Amino acid sequence: MIATHPVIRLRVGVSGHRLPPKLPKQSEAPLHGLVDRILATMADAARRAEKSAHAPNPSERTAAQLVIVSSLAEGADRIVAEAGLAAGFALEVVLPFSRTEYARDFETPASQAAFQQLLDRASAVIELDGSPDERPRAYEAAGLCMLSEIDVLIAIWDGERAAGAGGTAEIVDRAVAERIFVVWIEPAHPDSFKVSRWDGGVRRATATARPNDSFRFADVAVLSRAVERIVGLPTR
């Protein structure tokens, strides 16, 4: 009989601001550094869980599956996608329209080229059938599709309410309501992060109408423990 072993999976989504002033230029470099540390911490935690879930024989182990799920918009989406690829995560992409239609959202040739380069590195691409005439609703559908696929959401968000359908605040609201663990980075403070509140391993948070009541400042040790609980196997 061939022994089977559980596979540890960690799927990380992203939602966030695209351009200044909500995503200040001066915040981009420190954001890259912080996201690098966050994803490295998540990957290490998942790999520790993978080792503890398997027999000590290395030949019987299956590597933890690490995935970033992103729509590859400018700003936050690409910051997390690029950091994930660098950290050994696979990239899966959810687009609100066909890739040709979506590329129209990116005004400069450099941005369109960056989009295509990331798209070429994706292991899977989902192109939704959103209407180009109802772009906010199409972005909302892509965000909700992303949430349905993930264990953790990274939100690069100023904490303000969304101006319309499909905004980051709406996606964070839904993630909290669906008890998805959220890592929140404020672009104006790109050297720290908050996480949605946990209590004894059970995720506890209220709607983000009062985000400071739903989140608390955290460090990589707190994040590591949370990820180990998310991907860990139940004990008997």
C-alpha cells in the first residue's frame, strides 16, 4: 500500500490601493520590504507545519503549496505578486475581464508591460466575463472570486471607506465577515502591520466600519503562529 500524506496549502490574496495619493510614492520601497518579510514569515510557518505533518523520512514529504492570488492591478496587487514570486510562491491571477480589456486600465506602456510580464509567470489565469461598461462591478466580482480561493488576505489600505463597489474597504469587510485572516498595512505607515483579531485560535473581528476595533498591531512572531494555526492539521 502506498502511504499518503496530507498536503499543506497556504493561499494568500491581496487587495489594495493602486496609485497616489492613496499609495504614496515614498511608501513603495518600505512596502516592498515589509511585504517581503511578511511573505517570508508565512512561507516559513507553512513549511514548519508541513514538516510536523509528515513522517520524519524526507522522501515521504510533499512540499507545502504556497500561492499568491492577485488581479495584477498597479500598486498593491503587483507589490504582493512580485514579492510572492521572489519568495517561491506560485502566482494565480483573477482578472475582471479578458486580459486584453483589462490591460486598457493601465495607461503607460511600462505598466502594460509589467502586467504582461507577471501574467506570463502565472501558473493559472481566470478571466471573468465582467462588462467593460460596469467596471466597478467587474472589479468587485474579481475581488470576491479572489476571496473564495484564499486563506489569508494582505490589504494595503488607508482604512477609509470605499468610494464605490469593488473597493478595498469592501473586500476587507467581506474577508472579515467570512473569517478570513487579514494582514492590514496602512500605506502611510509602511513599517508596521495589523492583523484581524484572534482569540485562542478562533478568529474574532467585527466589520471594518471601526477598523481599529477589528485589528491589532502585530509582529512576525504573532503572524507566524497565526499561519501555523491556519494551515495546521487538527489534533486528535
